[in-house]
Amino acid sequence: MPETIDKSNQQAPKFGSVFTDHMLRMEYDGERGGWQQPEITKMENISLHPAARVLHYATTLFEGMKAFRGVDGKIRLFRPLLNLQRLNQSAERACLPKVNKHDLLRHIEKLIRLDENFIPFTKEGSLYIRPTLIGTDAQIGVGVPNRALLFVILSPTASYFDSGSKPLRLMADPNYVRAWIGGAGDRKIGSNYGPTIYVQAKAQMYGCQQALWLYGEDEQITEAGTMAIFAHFINDKGERELRTAPLNGLILPSITRRSILELSREWNEFNVVEDKFTMSDLIRLRQENRLLELFGAGTACLISPVSEIFYRNRIIRLPTKDHPNPLYSRFYKSLNDIYYGRVNHPWGYEVGVADYSIDFDVEAASIL
Amino acid sequence: MPETIDKSNQQAPKFGSVFTDHMLRMEYDGERGGWQQPEITKMENISLHPAARVLHYATTLFEGMKAFRGVDGKIRLFRPLLNLQRLNQSAERACLPKVNKHDLLRHIEKLIRLDENFIPFTKEGSLYIRPTLIGTDAQIGVGVPNRALLFVILSPTASYFDSGSKPLRLMADPNYVRAWIGGAGDRKIGSNYGPTIYVQAKAQMYGCQQALWLYGEDEQITEAGTMAIFAHFINDKGERELRTAPLNGLILPSITRRSILELSREWNEFNVVEDKFTMSDLIRLRQENRLLELFGAGTACLISPVSEIFYRNRIIRLPTKDHPNPLYSRFYKSLNDIYYGRVNHPWGYEVGVADYSIDFDVEAASIL
């Protein structure tokens, strides 16, 4: 029986370590017409044949979304169809079956409604939603899966980092490369995470929370462990610029990244650039006092200011926290206002507004 | 209940699709002193928490070995400690716990002895042995596993390819890159296989059995889907040369590759080179009638001659099968003589020679 939390405990625990009472499961069987009926079951272990492809060949992909308890009591997701569209892009590359994203969203909403008491009542808490799709055929030849399992689990959460909202220190080590042209670094598949754990552990040895991934001889800053990376600086024309790495196959197409770019372009107050940004750019801008901020952005970690980079055996201090009116906190506030329903915005997707005339029999094995 | 085969059926089935009656399991728990007692159990499903790291972050590695029924009735493995040493190298990179390789080998031998009736009596059959190590903590933060499961399953097998021993056609597409400097392409971890399935499927669309992986602007031939690649040719000095890609981080350190190199150096009849070999080298040598053979080598596929490469929308025909006395078949024979005990060689490791005074109670949940 998996661990669950006491619903009365509204202090959200360490990220991703406790789960709600229920889960969503949907099986795919190529020999039985594809996707089978989804089920909401109690949170319970998954039984896999020891030859299941996921256990050998990393035939897995996932998504990360959050449900927020709004100031108006309503529960909201943030642009959930973008996540499910990305799930299908990952599925294509992983040779796993695609889903109907509208149907899947409807089922995820039912699961959230069922376990909605787990959504923290705290100002910064949320319910992390983890859809996962794995290849399950009992076949250890390397090949295309014909059986798969999609499941969705929920985990109440406060902050991604143990450091809370304190600024981050990242390790930039050019000896480790996350992704490369001709690979699959732009899909949210398990294979992009497995090899990073070693580097992440090394980063932690140096007191860093995550790795800052560099690419190429010019040491392009691509992304961090679980975040897109943004630099805010005064460019060579003397203008303010917000820059992040382009979607060229090397980085994950983060939905928080996209939202920050879209908000920035709507505000139209500074230059917004998706282009290369190298370690030497960073160092030069900082030396010339033109670097204003560096921050990470992602669903799990939200917006996280970066104050130090450990690079070639020295620590580069960044002025991110010195800025009197930083962009990162403006993005944080803007997104939070949408997450928690303080503003009415199309990106805030209200859960359960569609008509779900369904009997939530929590004891039944299947209620969909 | 997983599928098993009728023991009376000595026709070995398609690679990796049927399994023997038993499996070996050993759990690791960082909070209970590390590795727990190994168990041999019936072949049965594995129960995992839905947040188990392997299902999300590809925290998995594996090995591939074979047990052969010798002409003298003895059962042999081929250099098994090299596999278990490589398993530990993979574990290091995957942040999974290392094993005591001598102890593990002893337990694998017990498993093989218990299910030895499954080893095909055919001249080319074998029992494929798949040790697998997965991260099992119920924790969806990206981090170092504290719990793991090692399991070993056995699968009787004849030939890896459906084409049997017919020569292979490989797809060489520079748009797909398997591994890169700064990555983890030299470890046998799941993450190196997941993203290749898509490319493998594309190869099959073109009537190819596997992908031939190229690297860099000069299109270095690194390895194929599940094989090291060797070229046998007349070099610029007019001498015979056997060449394969170097162990520079881009290829898996194949034990069959190593054995071929060691045999070749022992024979001392031709140049043996571990160095770059590019697509343009291949094409030039072939045009000048200096290419003699191209072949793959690996535990699962043994020695497989390559007769065609699909490259930039055309098929390059190779003379591999025209050679009257090809090296590939000499390696095949030499290795087979060791596998099946036709010669006495230190690489042939006889199973169960150590004193195993143990009661093989096949019904007991644990017999170790």
C-alpha cells in the first residue's frame, strides 16, 4: 500500500514524495484495438512483467502539471492542453501510442475532483499532476511497443527546492552535455533524465541545486536541470533584453518558458529574444555591470532566481537579487495571479466546469 | 503469470519473447544496510509503486549474457565477469548501487542450473541472460535512488534477427545521433536505447534490420543498433586491416568487440586498429575494391555480416559475402568453438563448477 498523507495535514511535504488516494490508469493493447477504457482506482502498485520494455529500454515519458486552489475556491490548471499536446509529441518520439488529449484531460479532471481535498490550502501550495506513459510488452528485443500503460498520479507539494524560494546556485560544467543535435533532447522522455542524475548529484556536492547545461565549444547556456533559463540584461544597444535559448532541439519546450515569452511580448517593454546565450556572454555582461538577472522557470520549480554559478572551480556571483524591481518576481506574481484565480485569464483552466454527471464511488475499482 | 515455454519444445523461439520458470531477485535498500539477500523465485510480475524512479526517469541499466550447452554436455558462459564489471560501470553512471560481481555470478549460475533444461539442445541455440537493475524509490523528484531492484531473467533463443544468419542491411542516416561526447553513450543504461527505437523503426521501413550510427560532420561509423561494427579492408599501405571505432565514450564497450580484437592480436596476421572510420572511407575503399567485409558483433546478434547500407536514399552494396574466406566467419567459428566447448579456452566459463551444495527446491519462494 503506497504511502499517503493525512488529509488534515495541510502543510505540503517535500516535492514528489507523498501521493493522494487515487490514480488514473488507461491501458493500450495493439491487439485489442488500442486504448482501453480508463479507470480511476485506489493508488496502488503497478504489476509489470520483468521483461516489460520500460524496465530495460527506458520506454517512458511523462508530463508535469499543477492544480491550484484559487482564492475564489475554484480549482485551476494552467494551460493543460499544452502539456497533453507535448505528451503526444513525446509519445511520437518514444514510439508509444498517442492519446486523445481532450478525453485525457476530462479524466484527469475527474481524478482531481475526487482527490481535491489534497490540494493544499496554503498560498503557494499545489497538487502536482504526473501523467506517465510506459511501454509494457514482455519483450526484450529492442523494438516498437505494442502494449502500454498510461497512469496519472497526484502529489501535494509546496516548493520544489529544499531551499524554498531562496536563490539558487547552479553548476555549469562543460564536461557534461544533456542533449545534442540529432538526439531527442526536446521531448519529455525518461531518457533525458536518467543520465542527468549523476550530474545533479555532482552539482549537489558543490552546494548547487541543479546543473546548468552547456552546449558546444562556445558553451551555450541551454537549460537547467528541471527549468528553462532566462537572462535579463542591458544589450549592446543599451536596451533591456530578456533572452532564452531557442527551441532548436536541444531544450525541452517548457510551457512556463512559452508563457513568460508570451507575457513579455504582450507587455512590450523590453526586447524578447530566443537565441544563443553563452557563458562568455554572461561573464562579459556581468563584468560590465549589464547583467540584471538570471532565473529559471518550470512547472515544478515555478520561477527561481539564480544568484550563483559554479563554473571552472570558481563561483560567479550574479546580481539577480540586487535588482530593486526584478522581472523574475513580476513573472512570478503574474503567473501566480493566474494560477490562484486572482485575475481572470484564459490560461487559467477551471477544473470540472464541464458536466461530469458521474457517481464518484471511491471504493469501486473503476468509476469512469 | 508470465508466459513460459514448453520444455519439450527445443525449437528456440523469437529473441527475447519467452522466458524460463524462475528468476533471481535482489533488493537494495539504503536504509536497511544496502543489498538484501538474493532470492530465486518463480518467474513472476514485479510490483512497483507508480512513482518508482525507473518508470519516470529511466533509472535502469542491464546486461546481456548467454549460456551455451556444450558438445560435451557442459554449460558455459562467455567471460561473464566482464559483463558484471560493465554492469558496475553502468551502475556508477546511473547512480544505482554496485554489486559484488563474484557473488552475483554465483547466484546467476544457480539460476541457470535450476532452469538448465531450457537451454536449447540445438547447435546455435543458447539461453540469453538478462540482469537488470532499476531504481525503485517512490519519489518523483529527480534525484539519486536509495532503493533498487536487481533481477535476472532467462530467455531461450536461437537467432537475434528474423533474417537468421542472412547478411544485414543497415540504415545510415546522419540526421540521427545515438551518443555524443559529454553524454553517457558508453554505458549499458536504458536511456541509450529508448530514443533509438524510433530510428530502428524507421530503418525497418527501409527494409533494414538496424541503424548504423554516424557521428560528427565527417560521419564516423560508431556502432550499429545492438552491435559493434568492424571493417576489414586493404589499407593505404596495401596491407590487410581490421578496424573498429575506438572506446572514446561514443560506443558501448562490447565484450564481443573486445574478444575479436584480442583474438586478432593473438593471430597477428593483419593490422588491428581502433580508430575513426568514416562513411567516406567506406565508400572510397569500396570504389577502389579494397573493402573486403563489414560485420557487426555483439552478445545477442553474435557475428553478423553486413551486405548493404541504406545511405542518402541509395543502397550501397558491400562485398562482405563475396570474400571466399571471410574473417567474420572465422571469428564466428572461433567464438562458437569456445561457446560450445569444442576447444578448451579460458573465456569459456563452466557453470556450476564451484561447490553449490544447495537444495534446489523449485517451489520455495526463496532458495538461496
